[in-house]
Amino acid sequence: MKRPTVLIVGAGNVGLRLIALLRRKFRVFATTSTPKRRAQIKRAGANPLVLNLDRSRARKVLRTKRYNAVVHLAPPNTGPLSTTRDQRTRTLVRSILTERFGAFPFVFAYVSTSGVYGDCAGQWVSESRPTQPYNARAKRRVDAERVLMKAAKRRGWRTVVLRAPGIYDAEHLPIERLRKRLPAIVAHEDSYTNHIHADDLARMCAAALGTRHHIRIYNANDDSALLMGDWFDLVADTFGLERPPRVSRAQAQQGVSPMLWSFMRESRRLSNARIKRELRVRLQWPTVEDFLRTVAQQKRRDAE
């Protein structure tokens, strides 16, 4: 029996992990805008497609294959000419809005961001909460979600939106931030932060391809419920670094870049009950403490 075909748009950190999960059940194609990554994608077990969604040729390249599912991991447009519209998602949707693309039920999974909720003042947030994005980056994510949901309604696609918070792994921890001694906010004024390990996000993407819903949104986070400063302290303790200095919220806003402040100012605690209940996702790393504990144990073994 011929294996179904899946397209992974954006074969970066999570995309490469997802290839490893899908390659036995699917014929996998994965896009990259960097020709040098072609060999890495092949080694992971997928067929590479070198394209740039910002260029017109992308649509022609995408239309050379027939897909049963798409996992969209590419970030929105960035740079001084960017608006609150995500043109990349629009290009992708236009490329596959043809009868010849994929047997039904066609599934489209999109990794968005929890930043679409905006600042929730530390409240628990479920998927039913209205979006209220603060910055242009999050507004582009909301735009992408709306484009995909509109396409799903028009074409009958099954569409899953995964709203992911900060993605981490062994190579993506705030080590450099700690070394620079950038401040954290004092506990009584601090923001709650949310996390997901790259391996677990890849598992969520794979699980999303089995959805039976027409359109469904999921918070794609682990079970952690940490204040941001406590997260930095945990990483610092694990790697033998100094904990960051604590300052007031007003001082932090004056002492960090506008980009960093846009992350620090927002506080929310994401509920992941729906994704665990409906997609039956089992987390390899339920909390960041679980992951960092394993890192600390490995460091002790290496030191012996």
C-alpha cells in the first residue's frame, strides 16, 4: 500500500525531529530556504525542497507534488517591511488550494504561538480565550490562523492550530542571557512563562495529523507553571552560573531591549488539558524541572 505523503514547511529544529517521527508511516517532503540544509534533511529521512515562501517560485515548486497532509512550521515574515499580515502563510495556502492536492480528509497542522493571547495578568488560559496580541509578530500569527481557518471552511480541510510557548532543548536555553547578567523581575511583580521541549512539540505535531476535528485549536505546552525569574534561576543553578539580578518591573523595562521586554511583560499560565485529553499526547518532559534534572545528572556522571 502506498504511504501517504506529508509536507513539512520549515525543516528547522522541530521539523527535523518531526521527520524522525513520521518517516516510517509517511513519505515526507520538507522545505528549507537554505540549500546547505538539503543533506541534513536527507539524513533525517525526508525529501528536501529548497524554496523561499517570499518568492513567487515557491508556489511552482510546491505544486509539483501531491500531499495528504501539511505541517506548517515556518515563522511569519519579519523585517522593516513586515505588516500584521502573514504573507508566507497566504502563499502556502494559495499553493495548495487546488483539487489535485491531496486525498481527503486533508489535514493541515500549523504551529502558532501562545503570544496570540497577549498579556493575561497571570491568569490560567484555555483555548476558548479570545486572542489579544500585543506586538506585530503575534498579530501576524493571528492573521495566519484566520487564513487557515477560512481555507479549511472553504475546502473541508481538517485544520489543527498548535499555540506553542517558548520552545527549548539542550541547545536552546537562556545560557547567554545569564552570562550577560540581564535582569529578571522581582518575584511579586514577575510574569508567568510557559514552555515546551522541542521533542514534545514534534510529538504534538505528529498527533495532530490524526485529528478527527474539522477545526481545532490546542495550547501546545508542558505542565510547567513558573515565574520567569524562577526559570532563569533553575537554568543558572543547573549550569553553575550566577542567578540573574532582580529588579522592579519598571527598571526591567528600561534595562532590556524592546524585543526582550515584549516577552517579559506578558504573563499567562496555559492549560494543556485539551491536547492531552483529545490527542492523547504523553509528554517526555512534563516540566522544565524534569529536563534540567536529567541534564544535572548527566553533568555529574561526566564529572566522575
